[in-house]
Amino acid sequence: MNDDLAAPGSSQGNTVYRQLLDEVREGRLNPGDRLRETDLAERLGVSRTPVREAIRLLETDGIVTHVPRLGATIRTLDYAEVMELYEMRAVLEGTAARLAARAASEIEIDELFDMNRELERLGNDPEAFVLNRQFHAALLDAAKNRFLSWSISSLQKSLMILGPTTLTEPDRAEKAVEEHYGILEALRARDGKLAEAAMRAHIEMAQRVRVRSLRARTTYDGDLL
């Protein structure tokens, strides 16, 4: 789930693109927010050209859309899109866990255990949110399938529109660590079927937390999450 894959365009355009991706992921840019080239260029200390390039890349990712009379805007996902994204995430990451049970080295599995123990220590400290992404990326690397990696990277960019990780929700970080241990024990046992089932259950729990959180927002109108 490497969202830092090289993107076409100038070096400065790619830098702005990654900055804006981070702002979407962290919830500083939210669905419906306008991306005004002049304002972004001034705030980021660059010319309008790399901003324009970055917006085009975000549009290619499906993160930005053009709204009449408003211009470039962060997309708003409807209920069906949110559900479909999580369904695909469960399929793809479940497959990654199954492949990792076969292909991961003992060193990779040990490293995943170490990362999860560190997640357990951090709780829901903001540092844990970064480490959690690294954990999932390391598990994907252990699956050793580049085409699966590309697919998950693309999916993760769409999921960024939803904002910060579900680990910010009460008790979710602790439960996620427990779910990770279930996945890791299956990897250590080289049980691909169990690893896939455990990962699917993990993603489905995150989906439930996300849906509850989004329904609680005051902007929920029955059609959008």
C-alpha cells in the first residue's frame, strides 16, 4: 500500500501532489473542499504550474473532481462507493495475507510481530497511525506480488478521501492490535486460508467503525456518508 509511488510530472509537481495527499489523509482537506490554484500556490510557496500538475494527478487518482462554478474540489463518496471500497479492500488485503502466509520469510514475519508490539505500546498516539500504515505495507511486501501492490495502492488513494484512520475512534487501536496478532499467528503457522479470513475480518471491523463514524456526522443526509 505504498502511496508514495512515483507519479508523472515535474519534481515540484510531485512534491505538491504528495503534500496534498497527506492533507487529504490527515483530514486537513475534506470532501467538498475547493482547490484554488492561487491560494494553494501561495500557501505552499510555489508557482501555480506545479499546483496545476498536482491537481491533475489527484484527478487521475479519483480524489479530485471538477464541479460547475466551483472548479477543482475534493470528491465526496456516496454510501455505495464507501461500501464498495471496503469490500474491495477486504478482497485485496485478504489475498495479500494468504500470499504472505506462503511467501513471507521468517525475518519478515518477526518484523511484523515487532511492529505490532510497538503499535500495542503506542495505543492511539498519532505515531501509531503512521506505523499502522507501515505494518499493512510490510505485510503486502511480504506477499511478493507487485500487481497486487499496485491495485491496493490505487484503492488506498480513494480511501484517503474518507479522512483520518479509524484508529482514532475509541478502543479501535487496541482491538486492531488484537486482530493483527490473529493475522500474524496464521502467517507463522503458514495457514493461508486462516490468514485471509483473519485479514478480511480485520478490514470488515474497520468498515463497521468507519460507517458508524460517518453516519454520526451532521452532514449525513441518508444518501451520503
